[in-house]
Amino acid sequence: MTGGIDMSVNASDLAGEAATSEGETGLISIAEASEGLGVTPRTLRFYEDKGLIAPQRIGGNRVYSHREMGRMQLILRGKRLGFSIREIAEFLSLYDTDSDPEQQEQTKRLLGHVRERLEELRHQRMALEETIGELEKIEQQAVAHIKRH
């Protein structure tokens, strides 16, 4: 828990079988990481290029620690929730800093982003519910029409 916001991630839970093959080093290959996270190696390299993760290198090969797997889980969660790369980077900075004096301001910005996204999703839900209602009426009319003829 960081700054009152649950940013905890258990890499071994979400990484699945990949986390069990880590051995003594606690590091996994890009293939194991991508499989465990359900993404492609290209996706991992993309987020590395964006500076959101920083896998270690051993002999030129990328290897991922629990920390990087946790960061990727936060990134993927953020993307699922519709946040931009920039917003996800802000969230990750909260994950990284426990005692940063700017954390209170960052947390307020995070809260603002979350509230904005919630409002967008609520509007989308209302529009979807309206559309579903209209389609259900059309469906009922079509069924009634078919039964009459």
C-alpha cells in the first residue's frame, strides 16, 4: 500500500507459471515474462522503450525481476482501464516513491484522473444502456412481426 492507494501487485500470482520457473536468481526471460503476462515480447520492449520498465540485461538478453513484472501488471491494468501512457507513468511514480514530498500532489492528480475516467465510463454506460434498450424494443417488435405472419 502506497500513500493510501492500493498499488500492490503480486507478480507470482499474475505471472502464473512463468514465476515458478525463476530459479534462484528471481529473474525470468522475456519469453517467460511475456507468456506469464499474456503479452508479446514486442509489448514488453515497447514499454521498455517508453521508460516504464527497465529489465536487467544478462549477456545481452532481457531478464525480468518481480519488480518489473509488478510494474507491467500495473501498466496492463492501467491500459485496461483506459489510461494513457503518460497517466500510467504518473501512477508508476507513486508506486516507486514512498516518501517523496511531491507524493501528495501526485496522489491528488491520480485521484483527478481516476474521477475523470469514472465519469467518462459512467456516460458510456448510460449510452450503452440506452442503446441496449432500443435494440431490445426492436427485437421484440421483430419477434412480434414474425409471429403475426
